Amino acid sequence: MMLTLLRLALVPALLLASPFARGAAQTPAYDLLLRHGRIIDGSGNPWYVADVAVQGDVIVRIAPLITDSAARVIDVRGQAITPGFIDIHTHARRGIFDVPTADNYVRQGVTTVLEGPDGSSPLPLAPFLARLDSLPRSVNIGSFIGQGSVREAVIGSVNRHATPAEIGRMRELVEQGMRDGGFGLSSGLFYVPGTFTPTEEVIELARAAGRLGGSYISHMRDEASGLVASVEETIRIGEEGGLPTQLTHHKAIGPANWGLSVQTLKLVDEARARGVDATIDQYPYTASSTSVQAALLPAWAQEGGRAEVRQRLAEPATRARIKTETERLLRTERGGGDPARVVIASCSWAPSLAGRNLAEIARTRGLEPSIENAAETALWIVEQGGCQGIFHAIDEADVERIMKHPATMIASDGEVPVFGQGNPHPRSYGTFARVLGVYVRERRLLSLEEAVRKMTSFPAQRLGLPDRGLLREGMKADITVFDPATVKDEATFEQPHRYATGFALVVVNGQIVYQDGAMTAARPGRVLYGPALACPGGCAQTQTHAGSVK
Ligand SMILES: [Zn+2]
């Protein structure tokens, strides 16, 4: 945090130079003053009582009693003041252009979201970031570079090794992505085409991202029966790739695999003990969400595009082979052994299926809800065009064990839903509030300070954002105020479109975006650029450090 110290030293100079400096006649000393808050600064330290003063987009003063005038004074007595939450794994591009206020995130205290997870990102990154930059938004946003997107662009969605020339081309795309402002390389080795990638190829690309200051974040190859081997692979990629590595939305899927987090956390501890910078993120739910096809069809059946998948399903012998695998996945993995555990989230071709489970859908098709008939129904769904699903196959004990680990941060894996549309996973609306309400207040699994650390300074540190994630003088004024006694996730699997409650105020870059139950008209969110940004078109504004805002 040497950079932070440097910035602290700059603060008095800034104050003197500013036309709003204290002492200027008739001009309030500050733009915003939050008084009598319980400061949870994001470091994990115990809370303390102080006032917080903001000027422009910067926290300029934190002190027990600030008496200078401010354009706006808000008494937040009894409530917690924390840094705005930083969500390192989101699919925000699903929806951010329709709902640029990202109400579902802001209303649970999130001020920064990262895109491009699970191996999937826009490519090239620069036009996407430029498009975001021109969209007035409530939240800050940045992106990873998706390994699957890179591979798809170079060799397509095929199951084969890449040639050295192709790997060279992929490396160039990763380097370009980093120079465009990416924060590192994400992978989705569970998905097509990531699943066709040998570990060595991922390491080659990870190395390229790491050389430019990026980190690696992975939706691992297998979160069910192959979980332990997948964690070993993720650690190996960080170790041999020479960059920080993160197990994203860490979980153990399927009853047969419950409890494996004991082993996986031990692997992370051992890796860290020998100097591998391995970390974890997690959402606080016992269900996952992805497409029915990705979850319930074997990878080999998903090679190529949709036409090829349908062709395989139309060929009786191949269909039978796929169905046998789908039955196994329903019995022991994402299906959790019961078709009722698989719930449809959304289907573009049949919106009425949202909220219904595979057993119910089988019945409406005149089938007994056996595993075999559920498999048949799943294949039918894929043939019709596929659906997003929710899979209730995670054990609470694993959720708690992973959450308690000091190297675990909180991330939603959510999206920006259009309010009321479809049946999304409640994590989009409730992740951060749920950790604070259920795991901190009700179960006392974590202290409030530790939970806030996992939502603020820890992801900021991982991303290399030196000016966010802590409440300190000189940091960007991303601030969340909530009542620890009432904060609550209201979204459920049955009724996901419910905003979290207990949040009083959310500030992004010094401007209030949410206050007392309503979004404001402010759109202060910025695009955040990663460590290697090469200032496309010339550096008009001085870059003071990596990760700064352009
Ligand atoms: Zn994922």
C-alpha cells in the first residue's frame, strides 16, 4: 500500500490547491459530510466512530468530529460506513446496457463490478470498454479477458490442440486485451470451448497476462467429481504461469462430492505456504446457475455450434450415449439426484417455463419424473433452444467452510436483470446483503469487519486497485452505508426480483447514487482499466499508477 501512502501525502496539497479548500469564503469546505458513522474501513480492523468528508470524488478527511461546513451533511448515526463493495465476478454485460443504474447491485452496496469471467469476454476489449465509457452508469466497471473467447476467435469451438502458431496468435490477443485495460485472464474450463484446452495452453496465456500485471481467475474444469484435480490445475496455472490465481465461485457440486472443500482449502493453504498467490471467491447460496446444456450434456456433445449439437441429438445412437451421461449428471452432479432440484431460470423460446423444475416439466409432457425421463426432458429443452437453469446441489457446510477461509472474498456471479423478467438466481440481488444478514448477524460465522474486508479491500488488492476498497483519506469516495441490525437479502429462489434492504446510502466517486430507498439521477460510474493500459490514442491525462481511472 505504498501508493496509498503517497496519495495520503498528496491530500494536503490537493486541499490547498482546490477552490473548495477549507477556509475559502462562503464556500462549504466539503461536498458531502457523513456524520457519526461506525467506520468499518475495509481492512478487517474493528469499527470506530468518525465523520467522513468527501470533496469531488475523493475522501479527504476522516476524523472523530468534523465541524467544517459541507454542501450536504447526512447523519448516519448507528449505521455502518464501509467502502463500496467490489464484485470481482459478474456477468454485468447481461443487462447493464438496458439497466445502466444496475439497481440490483447498487441496492446491496456494490459500487464496482468486474466483467469478463468464466472465460467469456467481449473481444477485442477496447470497443466494449469504450461503449461502456459512453454509457452513463451508476457503478464502476472493468473487465477480464476471456480465454474461451480468445480460443474461439483463433480456432473456433473445436476439440483439438492448438498449433504453436495459433497459441502465438492467442497470446497476442491476450496481450492486446491487457493493453486495452483488462485486469487479467479468466477461464471457463468447464465450458465449451475452454474445456477443450490443455492445461499447458492455459499456462502459456496466463504467463502473457501475468507479464503485464494481470491475474488469473478460473471457473474450473470440474466442480463436481473432478473438483480436487481442478483445484490442483488452477494452482498449477498460477504457479507455472507466474501470476496470482483465483478459484472463482468455489463450491462442491453434487451430494457425492459434498465435503471436498476440506481437501480443496488444504490445497490452497499448501500452495500459499510455498508462495503461490492463490485466492478464492464465492457466492453464499446452495444452488448454482448456468445453461441446461452446459450443466447436463457431456462436453463432447457440445462441440461446435448449436446445429452440431442438434445433429448429434437427432442421431439415435449418439443421443442414447448423451442421455446416459445426462442421467449420470442428474443423478450425481448438478442434478443433485432429484429432477426437482433443477429449476428453469429463463428460456427465450418458452418464457412460461421460468420457475418450473425438471420434474414438473416432465409431467406436463406426460412423463413420470424419473431420472431417465428428466434426462429426456433436458435433451428436449436443448433441442428447443436451451434454457438457463438453477441447480440446487451444493451443501451448506461447504458454503460455510469456504466462506470462513481468510483467502475467500465475496462475489456474486450475478448479472443485471431487468426487474421482474425471468427467474434469475437470487445472487444477482442478494449476495452481499445475504453474507451480512445471514452469515454475519444470524449465524455469527464471520465478524462484520471480516465480511466487509472480503467485499472491499481484498478484491481491490487482487485487482490492483490502489485507490478503492478502503475508507482512508485520499481514496476514491465509493461508500456504502447500511444498518448491520437490519441488512437483509430479500431475493429468494421463488421470488428473486426483490432488492436487498437495510442500505441507507451508496456513494460512487463522491456522488450519491442511492439514498433511502431510491436511486438518484447521478451516473458517476467509471470504466476501470487494468495494470497494463497503454493509453490508446495517447495519454491525455496523467496516469499516476496502475489501475487508475482514465
Ligand atoms: Zn462461472
